Amino acid sequence: MAFSQNDIQRFQSETDGTKHRIHFNNAGASLPPNIVRDGVIDFLKEEAELGGYEIHAKRADELAAVYPAIAKMLNAKSNEVAIMENATAAWNAVFQGLDLKDGDEVITNQPDYASNYLAYLNHPADLKIKVIPNHKNGDPDLTAFEQMITPRTKLVNITHMPTNSGLIAPAEEIGEICEKHGLFYLLDACQTAGQYPLDVKRLKCHALSATGRKYMRGPRGTGFLFVSEKKLADLKPYTIDLHSATWTGPSTYEVRIDARKFENWEGSRANQYGLKLAVEYATEIGLDRIWERVLYLSALLRQQMAKVDGVLIHDIGSVKGGLVSFTKEGWKAQDLQNALFEKGVNVSWNGIPNTYLDMTERGLTAIVRASVHYYNTEEEVEAFVKILATL
């Protein structure tokens, strides 16, 4: 069911940042709801008054509640969830935990994120990287993907929504193919968690990495990881400490058997609490309804921006999420971002190094990103387009 006007007014009233600016940078760092902001601040105040370890012990149950909250959102189990400091750490916990050897193959999609691709190149083993070709509309060619699979294929990693386009990869269909061929499937959901209803059973992924700061509307410095309990034993953490393992003798130790074996002891408990609140907030609203709203607003934004002289939309694919990528004639991407900021609008930009293969394949050097979320309004879209037209 679509959000009512009262719903949108509620979301805006519960997000103080909307009073001051048009925030179309949700794919960079979204505005947190007031409950998340206040929860983190109050936790830090109590930590300063009582002590870090002491507040951890006092509020241990509240902190632990983040695991079932994320599990509920993903249709997973609590023992399959780990809390990480960011999405890159979560992704690498899985990638570095795989037993990859010289000649093993990794299959990825063309708009794979730079940090992932750099990890392939930096791996101690000499890996063969295969990239799924795209159809003319930008969708990955799944027939070609299946034909690329060989006995040496050990990992399929898919960036669900890239950093430079609104493209939503057909993650569920890719999961079906991976299951058919018995391939380990890692989904980078950094840009989709919080806007797209992620169901790991429907996705058929063995692992999923995400961040808290983007569409989840959580604090910066938070991320989370899902690893199917069926694959936990196959992955060896590339670092361990006294949280992820127990020292049992002078030369022996035991590693945890749940997903928390990828965590380490130290971290921001205030931010962990804020992530819990953000996940609960999104779940209470409903990810299906959020996704419906994001699809509507991003389509409206693309439609209106296309009418502005000199503006080119660079989104591809048959399904497009909340990130709208564009350029404007006569403007460098960063200069346009700065000009919009001076007009009260938050957007972001990126260039070739962020998604090298996709940007160079499509002849792009830099794009601006206007990324909407469910709490944004039609009035903000209209105001943004008017400002863009005047620049």
C-alpha cells in the first residue's frame, strides 16, 4: 500500500535534516531519523557518565537485539548475521575467507564496485576475473553468464546497484543460476539495503554485505554481513581476536561457529545501537512500501530532469532504483555538485575510478548522483529540477 500524505509528513517531521536542505544524497549517506540520532547521542552521553564497558554491560540486551532485527529484515537467522564497521569490511570478510587458488575464476558484473575489483587484483592467488557482458539496455546477459561458468569458477560476486547508476541487477535470477551450478554467491547490497526488500532465501545468496549509512539511514561506521549457516564452516576468517575465537591452550584455539566469527571485539557500541534503531525503523515502515515509493520518486525525478536543457540521464537497465545519474552540458560533475550545495541541495558525484569498467565502457568520465528516498517529496523534486534548470 502506498504511503499517504500523512505518512510522508510523519517521515519528514521525524527527520530534522529535511527542514534545512533538499537531501538527494541517500546513496552516499542518508539523513538518519531523529530516533537514530537521539539514540546514538544518548548512548554516548551515558557512556561518558557511566563508562564504556559499564554501559555495554548495562545495555547488553539492547545491543544484542541488532542481530535478530537484521535477520528479520533479511529473512535470515540471527546466527547468520555479523555487525561490521562498514560494507567493505563485511564484503572482504567473505572474499578473504574463501580458499581461492591460482587459476580460480571470479565472475562479476560490469558495474562492480572499485573496492571489490581491487580486492580481486590484490589477492595473493592469481585469479581469473570474468565480467558478465551487458545487453544494450544495460541488463546483464544471463545467458552469456551461464556460458562463462567452468569447473574453475569459485565465486560469483554481484554489485546489486552500482555507485554510478540506478541499475538494479537481477540478483534473484543470478541466484537461481548459481544454485543450479553449485557456485558460491556473494551479493554486494551496499546500495540497496534499506530501499530494496532483500530476502536472502529468495535471492539464494550465500553471503550479503551492506552498510548502515546509505539507504538504511543508520550511523556512519556501521555495516552488516549475512552468511548462510550452510557455508559458515567453509569460510576461514582472515583475522581473529578474543571475540571471534577462544584461546584454549598454548598452541590451540577455537573459532566461533556463527557469523560473528568475522567480527572483532572493539567497535562503537553507540553506533551499533543506532544501527539497530535504523533497522527497526525501516522494518516497521515496511521495505516493500519503501521500495514502491523509491521507484515512484526516482521515476518522477528522471522524467522531470529529462526536460531540462543540457541534462543527460545516464541510468541503464530495465529496473532502476533510487540513484539518478546525470551530467549537465558545460559543467564538471564536482563543480555542479558544489553549485547545487550552495543552493541548498545535497547530491554527490563520482568518476572513472569508482566503477572503472562500466564508466569506460559507456564513455563516461564523471557523473552526478541525485539519490532519493521514501521521505523525500514531490515538492523537493520540483524544486530541485527548477534549481538545476537555472544553473
